Amino acid sequence: MMMEASFDTEESFDDPSCLAPQPPGSVSPARRQTVKEVKETKATVNCVTFPLPGEGPEQQLLKPNDWSYCDYFWADKKDPQGGACIPGIEVLLQKQLKGKSLQKEMAEFIHERIKIEEEYAKNLSKLSLSPLAALEEGTLGEAWTQLKKSLHDEAEVHLKFSNKLHSEVEKPLLAFRGEHFKKDLKKYDHHIADLRKQLASKYAGVEKARKALADRQKDLEVKTHQLDVKAHKHEEDIKKARRKSTQAGDDLMRSLDFYNQTQCKWFEEMVTSSMELEKMEVERIEFIQTHLRQYTTLRHETDMFNQSTVEPVDQLLQSVDPAKDRELWVRENNTGDVRPVDLDI
Amino acid sequence: MMMEASFDTEESFDDPSCLAPQPPGSVSPARRQTVKEVKETKATVNCVTFPLPGEGPEQQLLKPNDWSYCDYFWADKKDPQGGACIPGIEVLLQKQLKGKSLQKEMAEFIHERIKIEEEYAKNLSKLSLSPLAALEEGTLGEAWTQLKKSLHDEAEVHLKFSNKLHSEVEKPLLAFRGEHFKKDLKKYDHHIADLRKQLASKYAGVEKARKALADRQKDLEVKTHQLDVKAHKHEEDIKKARRKSTQAGDDLMRSLDFYNQTQCKWFEEMVTSSMELEKMEVERIEFIQTHLRQYTTLRHETDMFNQSTVEPVDQLLQSVDPAKDRELWVRENNTGDVRPVDLDI
């Protein structure tokens, strides 16, 4: 299933050498002579066998120019503290875990912003209800009342901003890759770690078989050069030793075969898993990009809506008219327009 | 001086009747007969003399269609609680005092707004320094860093807004009409109140003279109809009484003249003062209008500057590139690109 998942998104790549294991067979004398030389072209590190630099056929990257995870995490990472090595797959999994916590931290940051907006809105709408200068009259009074009201409108704009920040940015960032995520990652981890364990035991098998073969071959040498024994009994011993040596050779070929098959399984698992993880990282980055874009869109909206809260104030300030205000006030407060005249008898 | 002040700003107006007082003179018999009728065409209220409705020549407003203070505050205002009356000038002065305190309240309101902006800016720049998700890498990391920085820029915008609100709106509103203002108003008050006192004493003088004249006339009547006395002595008495009556008539004419001159002084003072106060009210309204306009201008600027804080974030979000980020990360964190190969003998 992971195989498919990876091939859904990635074109298939040229089979690596290990996908075509040599068929098991008996050790030919020629082969036996090459063992030493062969050993010098490869090195087995933590039970994984790599060609030595400059040895073996040239390797092409599985996905050239793509910096694909599947091409760069084959070796184990030396622990800087010189402790245990970290498998390449671990490095990829840790990257995912770090990404997950960063995404959570971004949500936290947005949450803090939301709180600031709510506080600001609260203060603005509180002030807009203040009775200050409520007794101002006429057209000036209307403009002033609208100015105070505009603070309430501003508060609404910032409240809307904080609500949308919550539903359209904070919540999605928190929801993306829920609590199952870490369990899912563990699966990759366990699966590949298990294959590495198998690889180790198979490698031990190879070492054991190799030693057994060596012993048998030594024994055969000794017997062939023995002279001081009865000829017919001697022939028997040599035949027996040669049979056992051939047997040991076959055992070695078989365990080599088991080892290579297991390493191949691990290889395939590494390729598909790392490509899965690579896909997940692309998704994470694009998801965050989308939601930070949403943040800036909401910020732009807020500034635009804010503009509109001032316009009605501007209009009423335009039409402030001292003459009109005087008329209104004089109509209400005049004491009489009859002028005094001279008194006479 | 106030006279000038008012004529600086107002075209002079048609002389009201009282500016042309009748010349003092002796009471002609004809005049004496008209006293009763004359009394019915005028009424003296709180020592100010007004024509009765429909009586006397039609009055044109001094500044028609202008609702000028100088045309509408001649009578005293009845105190709703039926207590002492409030002179018209008082009503105008109270309007000024109210305007002064409203302007102070507006400054207070702006001050509250300034505090809200400062608090908001403080919170934004504090959050912009948060270490949250600081470990995000590559192009996404750059965009995130810019997003956090943009909160600092927003804070700067709101801080600038609050500073300008302080220097360009709050301070001018507080400074307009400083502590001398109330003292200046008191001057109008005292000056006119003083003229009203003089008017009252002159009116008392008129009443006294009127009574004296009435007594003298009665005495003359009596003497003229006395018959049972010596003819020559009788003639003497009548002459004497007639002289005293004429004397009392002249006294009355003189005190009427004093009264009318004082009322005329008060009238002129009322016209110039009320026009001064009218001018001051126009100035107050225009001053506040100008500074509330400055408030809305600053608000618009703030929204515009805010827009610009988001643009660099948008640009960096545009150029977020998962492939590039993978390359950067793989270059740094890869464990090895040499693929495993089959192990053989």
C-alpha cells in the first residue's frame, strides 16, 4: 500500500542493482579464489553493504535533480556525541515531527494575535459608548456622535478579523495532522527498524557460514597433504572432507542469498517510505503557505473595512455649518427679539 | 474697544430708535395730556423699556436672516424655577462656557483613544518578538519571519497614529481658549451687569420725579379751586404752585433723559458683546471641525500604512517553494546517497 502511495505521486525509477540478486549456487574454484579481491570492493556498515568509493558500477540517482529523500538517506547518521548511530529514516521522521510542532507553534502565535484583536475591539467599543461631549449640539454634535460611533464600527471590524483568524487560520493549523500523526510515523519507523533487525541476523548467518567454510577448506588442505597413513583409509578421509567443504560452500551461498533478499526488502521499504515522507513535507509546506496567505488576506480586508468606518464621519464633518448651528440654538434659547425703546412720560 | 472689535467683523446696522433720544425739554400742556395714553404703548420690565406688542414703529432685525445673537437676547430669561431672571447676555456667556467644557471633553475622548492605540501597539510588538516557530526553515521560514516582523511594523503604525493624535488633535483641543478664557468672559458679564445696575437707579430716579410732578400738579389743582381766601394772597399761592409744578416737570424730563442715555449705552454694549460672542462661537465650531477632520485624516493614513506592512509578507509567501526548501534541508541533513549493493563472497 505504501508502495502504491509512493508510486501514485512519483514516476518509477531504474531498478537498483540489489533488486536483481545473484541466484544461489555452489562455490566454483574460480569464485573461491576471488573472495579476497571481491571483499575489497565493498564495505558492510551496520550490516548494510555499500560499494567502496570508485568500486563497482557507477550509480545514477533514482530521481536526478530532485533532491528526493529517496536518494540521500541510505547511510546511518553518526551521532555527534559518538553514541549510537541514527538510521537515515529516523532523520526523515524527526523532520516530520519538527514540522508538526512548528505548525502548532504557528497556531499558538495566531491565537495570541486573536487575543490582542479582541482586547483592542473591547476597548474601542467601550470608548465609543463614553458620554464625553454628548451635549454638543447641531451639525457639529452630529459629526461628533458619528465619530464616537465609528469606534464601535472599528471594533466590529477587528472582532470580525479575530473571529476569522480563529476559524480560517488557527483552527486549520491545529487540526492539520491530528493526534494519529505520530502513531502513523511510528509505523514507518517500526517497519523499517524491523527489517534492519532481520538484516543483522542474516548478516550474522553469513559470517557464521563464511567461517565454517574456511574451517572446512583448511581441514581439506591438511588431509590432502597427509602422507603418513594407509592409502585406502586416506582416500576416504579426503573424499569426506571435500564433501563437507562443498556443503559449507552451499550453506554460505544460501545465507548470502537470504541476506541480499532481506537487504533488498529494506531497500524497497526505504524508497517508498522516504518518498511518502517527502510528499508529506510538500503537503505541510503548501498547507501552511495557504493558511498564512489567508492571514494576510484577512489583514487586508480589515484595513479596507476600517477605511469605511471613517467615511460617514468625514461626510458629517463636511456638512458642519456654524450658521445653521447658531440658528438651531437661537431658535431654542433666544430670550426675545423686541429691542428696547426710549422711555417717555 | 469691544465696540471696534464688533464692527471689525460686522457691517454697521440701522440705528435703533433708542440711539436717537428725544431732547430734554419742559412739559408742554399738550404733552401732559398724553401721558396716560403713552404709558399704554410701552412696558418697562426689569428696568428695560420695550414697546408693547403692536405698538410703536415696526422693528426690523439688526441683521435679518442671520439669526445673529445681537437680535435675539434683549429680554431677560425667566428662570424655570421662578427664581431670579437671567439676563440675555448670561445665556450667551453660558453657551460659551459649555462650549469650552465640551471641547475639553473631546480632548479627553481623544486621549482615551491614544491610550488604546498605545496598548495595542505594545501588545503587537511584544508578540512580534515571540520565538514561536522560529525554527521553521527555508523559504517558508523566511515568510514566517516576515509575518512576525510585520506585527512590529503594524505596532509602529499605531504608535505613530497615537503620537500624531496627541500632537495634532488632543493638544490643540486642550490649548484652544486657555485659562484666561473664563476671565475674559467675566469682563463682558461685569461690564453689562454694571450698566444694568445704572439703568435700575436711573429708572428709580424717573419714578421719583414722576411722583413729585403728580403731587405738584395735584397741589396746583387744589389751590386754583380755592375760593374762600383773600384774593391777593390767593394769587401768590397759585403762582408759586405753578412754578413748582413746572420745576417738577423739568426734573422728570431730565431723569427720563438720564435713563434713556443709560439704556442706550447698555443697548450698544449688548450689540457689540453679543456679536463678539457670536464670532467666538463660529471660531469654536470651525476649530473643532478642523481638528476632527485631522483625526479622520490620521485614521485613513493608519489604514493605508497598515496595508503596506502586509505586502512584504505576501511577496515572501508567493515565493515559498517546497522543492527549494527540500534541497536546502537535504544538502544539510543527508546521510549519504550511495545505495546498498548485494553482498557476495
